Amino acid sequence: MEHIKEHHVRSIFKSGHRIIIEGPVQAETIKQLEFHTDLDAFRRPSEQQEALAEIAALPEGRIIIARENETIVGYVTFHYADDCERWSEGNMTDLIELGAIEVADSYRSLGIGREMLLTAFENGQMEKYIIFTTEYYWHWDLKGSALSVWDYRKMMEKLMQTVEMTWYATDDPEICSHPANCLMVRIGSQVPLESEEQFDRVRFRHRFMY
């Protein structure tokens, strides 16, 4: 499957910050920019910056960034699921994972996450894909946000609904391990029926239970 990446740029000005939202960006762009030290939810900032560059270089990889001047303050990643995860079992070229979304602590509540998602889906560039994300409560910044696990989930659901991602049922053990975890999905308007059916087979191994 050919992955066409259309670069888009938008800017927002809030609370004295002028933030540029752009992407998908190339690996070299990510390497040349500074990386905010608070972007450490998944690994050390330097390692995360390297990981983003690696994803950007993948044929299907897409990185949307938010930057203030030359410093990356937020990002969203899109890529195929890891080979060890159930989501790769269908060998689907049109199933893409929204793998991570992160915004530096001091830039939260500025609407950056929403703007990055809108940029990623701009101009119908995701209509050929099934986009999914797995939300696990242990990745959420419950302490920093001062939100309960349920309020944080509502916040994430509202954010994903910005680009029409909705809750989908699954029997995946990790997602089912806690009621706050969830699978959210958006099926593009150009996705063929056979891909939808294949995705259903991937998300349910024990269909008789549902």
C-alpha cells in the first residue's frame, strides 16, 4: 500500500505562546529541533526524540509535532502495530496505530493535543485507513493532572472524538484488565468492507463471548 503523506501547518497563539503545529514531519526535521525535557512519559527525552525520528522514516510512519520556536513541545505518532501485539496479526496494510500523544507539562490545557490531531487528519488524508489507539490508565498522568482515572478517561475520549474516533469493544486481555482502559477507532470513508471484517476478527478472538 502506498502511504501518501501531506504536510500541513497551522499555528495557535494562547497564553503568550505561539505554537506551530505541523506534520507529518521528516526524520531530519525531528533531529534538528530541540526536544522539551518534560516530554518523558514513555522514555528519556533524548531516546524519545530518536524514536520519533525512526518512526518518521518508516513508509507508514507519521509524526505530527507542536513546537515553540525550535523546541518540540508535543507530538503524535502514527505507525503499524508492533509485531508482538495482536493488532499486527491481521497483516493489514491499512490498519494504523495512533501510538502516542504527549504534550510538555507547561503547555497542557492550550489545546495542543486537539490541534495536532486535526492536523494529522486534515484534508482527508486518513480516509484510507482504520486508525486505532489503545488507552491504558497506567500511561496517564493522573498525579500531574489531579484527575481521577475516570475523569482522565473522559478527557481522552473527548480528545479522540475531535477526529471522530469512537469506543470499540474488544476481548484484548490488556484492555480488559481494567475497566478504564479502552480501544478507540476511526474507520476511514475509503476503507473497504473486507478490511473492516478483518479488523473485527483481530479485535475479537473469542467472539462467542460478545
